[in-house]
Amino acid sequence: MKLKMREPIRKILILEPSVLIAEGLRHVIDNFAGYDVCGIIRNQEGDIWAKIDDFNADLVIADPSVFDNRDRAGAHDMIKGIANAPVMALISTAADASYASTYDGTIYLSDTSDDIEQKISTVMKAAPAEQRGEGEELSSREKEILVCVAKGMLNKEIADHFNISIYTVITHRKNITRKTGIKTVAGLTVYALLNNLIDMNAME
Amino acid sequence: MDDMKDIHTGKLFSTGMKMAEVPDAEPRLLGVMRRLGIRFGFGEKTVEEVCAENGVNPHTLLLISKIYVNDKYAPSKEELSRSSIKDIVTYLHNSHDFYVGVALDTLEKFIKKMAGTLDEKHSRIITKFYSGYKDEILKHFEYEESVVFPYIQMLDEGKLPGNYSIDLYEESHSDVDEKLNDLKSIVMKYMPETCDDNLIQNVLTCLYTLENDLSKHTYIEDELLVPMAESREKYLRKQMDSSVTDETENA
């Protein structure tokens, strides 16, 4: 019965050409509770945007010098659009300092570990709820799906019922569990009953 | 930080320290001692002396103590080989008795008290969920008592029964864990406003204490009992193989 982490771990993607800086930052972030580096991208080779999308990160920390000069100015908006997550700048050269203001936050090589933790946490708090992955109440679609789960329907049946993909059902279920803190079907049924989403008589 | 260093180097607990000082590090160790079958009235005796009087392997006590003080304590090979599998089974068996006879009873009493103040519908929902949890955890204990522990006792006596092996001891804990955790969320977050806060808190305190103790219990099963049983199995199999070879050579 391991103690479970109630807060989801936030995944951070690092875009940084220097292996020293990238691995150093990874090491610093590894010591923060609640964050995990999900990947490091070192250069713009290949389809960098698809790669960024693949990591599904909750926060991107990007050194503008990863990008070609022509992409550097617009990089922040592109990353933000793809990752749907806040993007912080990691400034490693004085020349790039001018880009800092377009980002959601800025990390400098001179920052202490505490500075970095503070900055990351400020940026994450400022991000909209859907980017932080921290909704408050269940959405109406989540409630509908919860009712199906309580009634004992399988994911496949729920997907067919709402004409959505099974992956979408699974994502909804994950979000329901994250918001309510309830994992088991029996527990979710209790939630639905207590919140009058279903009738006791419907259960028996 | 200094404390942590001491735990790792084993300085916090030693066989030569006074038994009466062991629970100073962590009061829950009082329960650990009882479950190992150690009786109070230590006087000025050391861990080693008290353990000898009670027929308990002192290294088992020290190892379990370290696990209670330090989450995720990774036992070394040496610590495992010095500990007694028999004492660990005794400990786990007595923990079951404690959960069944004391902890679950107390929890149930508080849940009933809280549910008694709710309307009939809410009261029924909560008590039904709790009894589902209780049935499940009792079934799990029963499996360990009737299958796993007797098997390990056989291993300890040098026998290798063919009808079971420790790798069959699959993690059937997880769903039970999750239900306990769900109950915590439900009681904390979704009780009607009319419900008395003291009654809710009593239930929650009980749930946290139980969850914590069960997590140590599971950790001891997974990180002590299973690896010790595995190495015992390996040893006995090897012995069996070599005796078979001997016989063929003699023939």
C-alpha cells in the first residue's frame, strides 16, 4: 500500500543545445517535488514541432538559441500553440536576452536552484486551469461519463454511447479520478449517489 | 538530515542499545514490538538481551524499526539474511489480528457513529461502501493466512511444496488500497454540510492511521517477506537438484 502522490507530476520539456546546461537543469529540476523532466531536445533537426507535441509536456523551458535565427523571434508562440502549455525562456547567451520578455518566465544561468523552483512554480500557478491540468468541478461531459461508469458500463460501451474514441473516454476517466481523488468503480458510484447524479433505486 | 544519516549507517538502532530507548525514535515501534511477541518490562536490558528472552531475532526488530522510521528504506542483502523469516511471519500474522480485532473495529465504530447522524440514504451509501472494503481486505488477509504464510512456514522448515511458489503471490493489494483511499476522499470531501465535523475528523484520523500502518505492512511483505522467501526457494531447489544428482551417481 504505497502512499500515492495526489498531485500529478508536472512534465517539463527542455529545449537546450548545450548538453551541459540541459543536463544541469535536469539535475536541478529532479530535486524539485512534483516536477519531472520528460525530455530534452537539443537541436532543430527534423520536425521539432512534432517532437514537442509528442512529449505532451505541462511546461516547456526553451533556450531561444535552439532555433535558427529566422525562427527565434516566433518560437515562443509556436511552442505554446503546439504544447498548449506555458513556455519559459532559458537565456544562455546575452544576445538572446531580448527575447525573454515574450516568454511566460525567464531562467538565467546565474539563477540559484531556489530561484528556478520559485519561477517555475509562479509560471505554473499563472497558467490557465486547463493548461495546469487542474480543473475544479467536474464538467458536464465528465459527469455523464461518471454516471456510465457507476452503472457498470465498459470504456468501449461508453465510447460507442457518446460516439467518441476510447482514448477520449480514458482521458475523461483520468480527469474524473484526478479531480475527485476517487479511483475505484465502487468509490465513483458512491460519488455519483452522494451528488445525486444517479438514483439509489437505479442501482438495485 | 543528521537523523537520516544515522538511519542509513544504522546508528539510530543497534542491538546494544537499551530496549526502552527504541520507541523514542518512533512511538509506533511499541506496536511493532508487541507484534513480534516482545513483552514489556525491559528494565535496563539491551535489545539483544530482551530479544533473546522473548525468542525473537534482534535483527528482524531492527530492520522493521528502520522501515517504520524511514519510508522506502531499502534493506541490504545482509540485513535480509540476518533476519528471521519466522519472526516476520509472526509479525505479519499479529498485524492481521490487530487490524481485524482492533483497527477495523475502531474505524467501523466511528463510521457508524458518523453515518448515524446522516439521512437514511447517505447513511446506507457510506456503510455499504465501507462493508465492501472490509469484505475485500478480510478476504486478502485470509488468503495470506491460509495460503502464503503456511507455505513460508514449510520453506522455513526446509520443505519445498510443489503446489505453490512465492511468485504466485501477486499484488492483490492494489484495489484494497485504492478503496481505502477513495473512502478518505469521500468522507473528507463529500459529506453533507449537516454532518458533524468531529465525527468526520474521527473517521479521517482512523483512515489515515490505518492507511499508514497498512502501507508499512505491505512494504514489509513486498521488500522483506517476498525476497527472503525467494532466496529460500532458490536454496532449497538447488539442494534438491544436487541430491537428485547424487542419487543418480550412486545408482
